[in-house]
Amino acid sequence: MATVLQLLRDMIAIPSVNPMRANSGEAVEQGMANFIETVLSHARIDCKRQQVAPGRDNVIGVVHSTSSDANGLMLNSHMDTVPVDNMSIKPFDPVIQNGCVFGRGSCDAKASIAAMLAAVIHYANQSDRASPVVFAAMADEEFAFSGSWKLIEDSWPVSACIIGEPTQLRRVIAHKGIVRWRINIHGLSAHGATPELGRNAVYEAARVALALEDFARKLAQQEPHRLLGHSTLNLGKVAGGHAVNIVPDKCVFEVECRLLPGQDGQQTLHDCEQFLRERLKESVELDFEAPYLIDPPLETVSDAPIVGLLARAQQEELGSEKELDGANYGTDGSKLSRAGIQTVVCGPGNIAQAHTANEFVEIEQVELASRMYKRLLANWGRTQ
């Protein structure tokens, strides 16, 4: 079997760039899916593919128990990466330097896939396997989480899951959810030489932007979550106007709110719209589109069995347990949790290196993660 480092380097060399839009028609994860399926098949692990979209599959491997087929554990991470446009290094050349591996996806999240694959194959080679183990490699985590929504359409013989993301091996038991939508601000077109005959939608949008900033301040004044702080709003994209000599008749905002556990995306959007209409009265003509993404938050109780057993695996392999933590970003984990599977996010790498121009992961982190996952799999079924 290839080492965990070789697995990681092989996968970095396989492009799996998410185009960050719906219905792109691109077979984004196909190369990665083929590679993972081959690795699992060579290890004689039962493997299936689950179509998420044409040319885009989840890959799931199942290691059967030698005693019981209930109450197993899932290791889950994603195959896709963010785009490479901003990179200052060759994105698919897995260079090793100063104890790190460089390349797009090295940190987010192919390091987790490599460490999990190595652990699952090691477990499959044991003659005594106390519980089933499912390894799941997801499509489309970076844009719409459609792979994990597809995954939970089927049932799996597991009661808990570890999601591989760059947490520096901290045990993340809560993360924020997301709601994203568009706001259309309307004006009246006119010739640029006679702007008084029109109504400039960009000027109108500026008033909306200032009101959104006030709504964001309101969110910051709400009761904070103990691990996540307060919910946030970001006006991330603005598009308006046709030409410099035309008064723009429309301006479009793309907005997102990061949600705390217990908050509802539709309600947050409604609250935002109500706030803007009360603040702006009838001075601006605008409409809110239905959200194009709602992703739920994650919150797992700190005394869940998976939380304690992961801490035990860390003590036994790393010398100490890592702290409980929260994350402001979203993961596939909230969908598993929604399906009733207790979920913790924990993987090698630092989120500060994810999506960067020179993305990298420390080799030591990947090797420690693999050892931690191996220990967790060995302990899981024997303590349930």
C-alpha cells in the first residue's frame, strides 16, 4: 500500500477544481473519484459510486464488521477544491519543502482524505473488526454541499461521523450555517448626458449597502454562541450598470449570513428584508430573491460518545487530547448531523492555509491524523 504521504501527493496531482456555479456540466471530481475507487478496490473494500450530478459522483467504501453490522463509524471528507486563479505556485505539482506539501487541495481537504484512506485500509486488513466503517468521499462541498445532501438520501450502518477538514486536529463540535441570496435594486435608465431624467440604481444601491451594514451591526449585538460568537452578514458581490454613458437601471447584490445553531435561514432573510424596508421606507425600489443556498449549522453535544472517543484516540496517539472548538465556516458535517448521525469535524492542516495562493499542509499533521483515525477505528466498536 502507498504511504499516506504518497496518497496525498498523488491526489494533489489530480485537478478537481470546483467551478463554483450550479449546473456547470464539468466532471469536476471524476479523476479523484476514479483514483479513490481504485485504491479502495485494490484493498478489497466494497465500493460504490453515488451520482450527485452527471460526471460528479460521491465514492463510498464500506468495511464490514466481523461481528455486527450496526452502530458503525463514518470517515468523511471532500474531493473538490476551490479555483486556482490566484495561486503563486503550480497548483497540481505536489512539491515537498520544509516539512510541508504544497498544492491546491493539499490542506483543504486532500490531507484528510489521504489520512482517512490509510486508516480505513489498515482497519480493513484486521482479522477482528468490531463494527462497520464507512469511508465517504464527497463531491461539491466547496459550492453547494450537494454531495452530502445526496449521501444522506441513503442509510448507512453508522451512528457517528468524523468530517475531515483542516482543524489542526482540534475537535470542532459546532459550526455556522449559511444563507445566501440576491437583492435586486431598481432604477430608471437614461442617457448618461442627462442623468436627471433617470434614477441611478447604483446610487440607490449605496443606500441599501449602508442599511445592510447597520443590519450586520444589529446581528453583532445579539447573544453570542459560546464557541461561535455572533452571526454575521457579508455583502460579497455587487453588479450594476451596462455602460459608462448609461444611467444604470438595476444593481444586484449577493449577500450571505452566517447562522448560529438554532437560527433559520429563511427567517434571517425575512428579518433582513423587514429591516431594510423599515429603514429605507419607499425611497428605494428593491426585491429579495429566494435564497439560492441554505445550509444548516452544526452543533454536537460535548458529551456525545464520538467526542469522548476521539479525545481518547488523541490521548493514546498524540499524547494529549485537542481542545473542543467551533468554526465560522460550513462543512458537510451539518447534513450528517441532520440525518441523526453524531458528527465532529477534525482533520489535519490549518484553515489559515486553505484557499491561499501557496496552499500547503504540514506532513507531520497528516501523519498524526492518520494515526489518530486508526486508533479511533480500533477503539470505536469495542466501547459501544
